[in-house]
Amino acid sequence: MIIRAYQSDDLEDIKRLFYDTVHEVNAKDYSQEQLDAWAPADMSFEGWDESLLCHESAVAVLDGELVGFGDMDADGYLDRLYIHKDYQHRGIATAICEKLEGMVSSAVYCTHASITARPFFERRGYHVIKENRVCRRDAWMTNYTMEKKAAQAAVKEEKDD
């Protein structure tokens, strides 16, 4: 597997991966109405290329196929992290997070995690700050604001104690 920087040519693969992942992987935790609101068939990806290029963004490629992507802004906010529905539980999300967290210098990393993704982030040391009820296209759904202290911040705190 190769983890590399996002390129604009990746956007078409990312669109398919995003839609398929939301509708298949998250189906155990969200209703069809919620999935359709989160990733509608007619979704506009306007602005995605620009934001992926502005953030630290990484894609995972395995045997020539884009199997995951994620992006983090300069403040340590992990905006998107999606892994292909057929490549779950293979360490791809961990590899992308490691790459992004290594590229962004921040005392705290944060994200808004789905019900489905919450256990993954908890295993990575993120903690729930609050549970959210968000509305997308008239469908209410739950996600979690989660934070993790960066390793260098944790080491500094230990030295200060």
C-alpha cells in the first residue's frame, strides 16, 4: 500500500468511495434516510478539490486502486477520513491518520466522528467531548466531537509534572 498526497485527478475515485462507504459501512448505525442525506446520489462535490488541496490530504492506493483518503487542516481538525467498503479493518485508516497527524503540528487533534467511526478513534486515543445531533437535508443524525492530545503535547505535560 502506498500513502501519498491527494491530487485533483483523485476526486472522481474519492466521490465513488465516499458514496459507497457511507451507504454500506455506516448502514449498521444509520437509517436509509440518514445515509441518503449524508451522501445523496446527487451530491455536489463543489469545493472538495479546493479544500483537499488546501489541507494536508492523503490517499491510500493498493494495487493501483484508491482505497482510502483523509484530510486535516492546519489546526489539527481531521475533516474527512473514509476507507473503501471492501478494504475495512486492514490498517488503512490508521496509516492515513498517522501520516496526517505527522504532517500537522498541533497540540490537539479533533474530528467529528460518526457512530460507526467512534470506536476507531477511541482506539487511537481520541475522547468524546460531546455528542451532537446534526441535521442534513431534513434528516437528524448523531455524531461525536472527539479530541486527542498530540504525542508531543502529552510528553511535554509529563515533563512539566
